[in-house]
Amino acid sequence: MMKRKAAILKKRRVQRRQVFSAAVAGNKFAELAQSLAELGRGFYTRGWVLGTSGNFSAVISREPMRLAITSTGLDKGRLAREHFLEMDSACKVVRGEGGPSAEAQLHVAVVRETDAGAVMHTHSVWSTVLSGRHAAAGGLALEGYEMLKGLQGVRTHKHREWLPILENSQDMEELSGIVAKTLREQRGIHGFLLREHGLYTWGADLQEAQRHVEILEFLMEVAVRRGNGT
């Protein structure tokens, strides 16, 4: 009788912890979704995610992996909290309506390989032009600019930031594997480009990821305006 009672009490404690954990995760998801929506609208006003281009994610938990991520096919200038989903590492939706972007697997690959807390994907004119013009070189070097010091860990304008350029593909399983391999082989980079597509960058949290978008988009615009993209 005593063993049965103890087992019942233990089960109830586990259930209470599960309910509490679910509530905490729900609150964090809502907060991240709101912040991501605000960031997305801001990027839209800068011309970096026009139309339905771009997608953004942030880590809710790592064990198990849960990401808040944009639903597919949305006008980024009108993003709202309800336009975000919670998905697992297999890109299966566990909260919210609709489906994640086809590129959700790339977000998972970046989080796994870099331990990022947030991943940002933009489609600016600058990244599109540069990723096409420099594809044959396998990447683009950005160096000599004071703005480089806005990237995590960079302390001098003499830093040489390398942005790998990967061939774009509609096969996301294959492309996510290429992304993972690139990130393992080129530790320390802050982003990469998909050819004639756009920029992927990330950060330890939303604020750092936002800063990296701003820094890299600025530097790519400078490169194009100086003639390095033509």
C-alpha cells in the first residue's frame, strides 16, 4: 500500500513538472515569436526581406531541440506573433498553424553546428549580386572596415571575414548537409551566402544575430557600391 501511494505521488510530481515545463516553453515561444516578428518587420523596411523572402528562427530549448520559426509564404512587412511556429529538430510542427519554410532544415543545421541561439536569413539586393559575382571564388572576403568589429569576437578593422558562397538548391536535405559540412570545416565564420539567393547569419541570441545581419548587410552594400560586386 505504501509503495503504491509513493508511486502515485511520484507520478503526480512528474506530471506537475511536465505541466510547468510546458507553460514555461509556451511563454518563451510567445516572447521569441513577438521579438522575431518585430525584427522581421524592421528588416523589411531596410529592403532586406521584401515580399515573402527570408526566414528567421530562435531556439526555445536544446534538449529536446525546439525552434520558433517563421511560417512559410508570409509577407515580412506584416509579420505578427501568430505567424510563427514551434518545430522540433525534424522540422515537425509542435505548436502553431501552417508549415515552416522549406529552408527550416538549414536553420537546424546552423543551430547544431554553431550552437546559435538565433538564425537570420535575408534576401537583399547586395547579397544576391555578390553571391552571384563571387561564386566562382567560393566566397567573398570582407576586410579593412571598422564595422567588422561589430561581429562577435572581432577586435580590429584588419580582420578578414570570409563569407562562403554555396550553390543554391531545392533539395533541402542535401543543402543542409552541405551547410553543416561548411560550418564544421570553417569554424569562426559569422555567415554564408547562397548563390544569387541571400545571406544566412546567426548569433548567441536574437540581439547578436540582429547585429550580425546589420553589419554584414552594411559591408555587402559597401562592396557593391565600391564596385566589388560588378
